[in-house]
Amino acid sequence: MSHGLLIGRSPDCIPLILVTEADFAAWLQGQDDFLRRWLGAAGFKPKPGGFKLIPDPNGALQCVVSCIESAEDLWALGELPAALPEGDYYLDVSCAAKSLERLTLGWALGAYRFSRYKEPKRAMARLALDAACDGNRILALAEAVSAVRDLINTPAEDMMPEHLAEATAALGQTFGASMEQIVGDELLARHYPVIHAVGRASSHPPRLLDLRWGDPNHPKITLLGKGICFDTGGLDLKPSSAMRLMKKDMGGAATALGLARLIMSARLPVRLRVLVAAADNAVAGNAFRPGDVLRSRQGITIEVHNTDAEGRLVLCDALAEAAGEQPEALFDFATLTGAARVALGTDIPALFCNDDTLAAGLLAASEREQDPFWRLPLHEAYRDLLDSKIADIANASESSYAGAITAALFLKEFVPDSIPWAHFDLMAWNLKARPGRPEGGEAMAMRAVFAWLEQRYGGS
Ligand SMILES: [Zn+2]
């Protein structure tokens, strides 16, 4: 795995000088004639994202000058691992340790490439971790984001419920967590009927993965992930354009697993539980149908209005299970609705939360970590959009409005008000490459939730 970082600086490392656009003129004044002439001759304009290679008199690379908008910008160096010549660099900039950490993390996130099926054309440039940084935290974040992206980018054929189970088991093994899984018809016997119904038409049986870690006496934190390994839409089949990216419909599960990795690697004093509802929403003679009524784990009857609203279905049995042990906080991550993307675009997950204090803390962490999401309301008056004539609730509304809110209200039916709960409806995918964010799978909201947990429970 490439995170483009080097632990410890070697004498061969080349200085990467960072200058803000605002400071550039003053900085240039203080440089020697050679550097000033070279930058002038090369026509270097101090625009953020621009950089120049500076040779020494023998023609070897002496240093790199790179212009950034601000040392606070997480993504300022995101393009450089792939843009600079292969080799090792170190940051030559005067800024606070926190800013150095942020810049270094942005570099590491930009060094990611998905290489399972195709050799990368070149190696990434590497940045030496500065001794002033918390190197372990940067590496843990880079590894977690990379693991999430790999899981999402892997095609459905190689990332079915059994593969998600293997990934979860491997993660558990790394950190000494225990894992249980309930597979196929066992879901019926153990009373997870809705997860079974959604996944039963696939030759890859559905599963509930259950990872536990930490001291049972510590505060209970439970993470839930939507793990729809491929979403055809079921019998209410998606059109081809909407189906193309549906290998990413397990992005919520990947995010929950990435967050679990961060929590365990930081050894946060919590008792962690991760539930992944994994299913392949496929089409076959035994597929569940529009109009069917499913009886959930909790006993609530659900009329299936559309088989493409399957994420909330698999989550409802998992939420009921999670709520049963009254965690101190419950987080779920799901690529749940197109409506959330219509409201906020693909970069900003929607947060729904039944606890204002928790929501405020999460939003503050989102701002600090430059990991954006935005809160939408659990507007109870819209609950009647989910009324069914023959069951307790319908899985989707017939209205074309407020689809992200009605999906969240559906989930809310399965979470007691006494449990602080945050639901993230996210894209888990970068439609286009930007610095630090290659096109493809993406870990959204994960760094912010981790920062909130770190602040709440303290690292060690
Ligand atoms: Zn769907």
C-alpha cells in the first residue's frame, strides 16, 4: 500500500519549500541570486498548486518551491506525490505542528492509487514524516482511508458479502477483536428476516457481520454499515446509468470498518461493536418483490414499495440489534439515497441526528478536520409519507420530495430516542479527481467522527 510517506528523513531527501501566495514576494527577496533568477527565467507565478523544480549548479535537483494558499489547507499538497519526480522529500516550512500534520496527511491521501488490477505507471514521491508531527496518527489515518478506498474500488465480483466478511475478520485479527457472522438461512433462524429477504436472491448469501473489541466496561460505541455489495435495484431494476457505480453501495460498511480501524489503532477506551449488514441485491426467481410485506426483527411490518430502497431494509434489522444493548452512541454509514446527493451534491454527506449536542460536536469536528457534512432535519411531519395501508410502514415514499429525510425517518423507527444516534447518508465516491482525492471510492465523514471520538474519549 502506498501512502507516500517515509519514516525518518534520509540525507538524500530534497527540501520541499512551501510558500503562501501572500508571502511569496517577501520570501523571494530573501533568496540568493541563483534561485531568484531561475524562478524569474522559468516564469514562475506564485499560484496555489504551482511548483518549480530548482536545480543546483551541477544540474541535480536542489529543492522544490511550491506555492500554497494556506498551511491550514488539508489538500494543499495532495497533487504533489504524483506530480513531483519520484524520490524523497521533506517539508521546509515554518508552521504549527498541527498544520504540518494536516499538510502531511493531505500528501498521504493524494499518494493513494487503486492498484489491484493494474500496475501503477510510476511510484509516488515520498515525504519524510517531520519529527514534530504525530506520525502514528498520520499513518493510521492514511491507512484507514486507503483501506476504505480499496474496499469500495474493488469490483462487486471480488467484494461480495463473503469478501467483506474476510476483510472484517482480517481487521479484527490485526487488532485482537472478535468476530461473529450469521450467514444465509441462519439469518432466518437467528431472526434477521429483512437482511435475509434483501439478499436471498443472490448466489452470494447475505450476512450480518458482528465485530467486538475493547474492555466491556468501557462506554459502548456501535458502528453500523450498509454493505450492499452490488445494487441492481432488485426487481424494480435500476437503469444502466444508475447501476454503473453500484459496486460502491457497500461504501457505508467500508467507512464503518475504516473508523473501527482508527478507533482500535488509537486504542480509544471504548467498547466497540461494528455491525455490517452485507447483501447482494440481486434478481432471481426468489427475489423479494414490490408489494411484499416483511416482518422486521423488531416485529414492525414493512411494505416494500420499491426493492431499490433496500439499504434501509438491511439496516433496520441491524439497528434493532444494535439498540438492544443500549450503546452510549450509535453511528450508521450508508450510501442511502440519491436525494441526499440532489440536496447537497456528491462531496457533502447528509447527517441526521436525534441529539443536538452530538450533532453540534460532530459538525465542529467536521469543520476542524476539513471532512465536510451537513445536518438535515429528522422532520417528523414527513413520517406520513411512509404510511402503508397494509403494514406498519412502507420502505419508501411515493412522493418525489424529501427522499433523504424519509429514509432517515424510516431508520429512526428502529432506534429508541434514548440512544444518541447519528446517521450519515453519503456518496463514498469521488466522481472526479481533485488534489488528495483520486477518482473512485472515498472515506467520507470518517475522519471527523474519529476526531469527535478522540476528543470525547481521549487517546492514549
Ligand atoms: Zn438500492
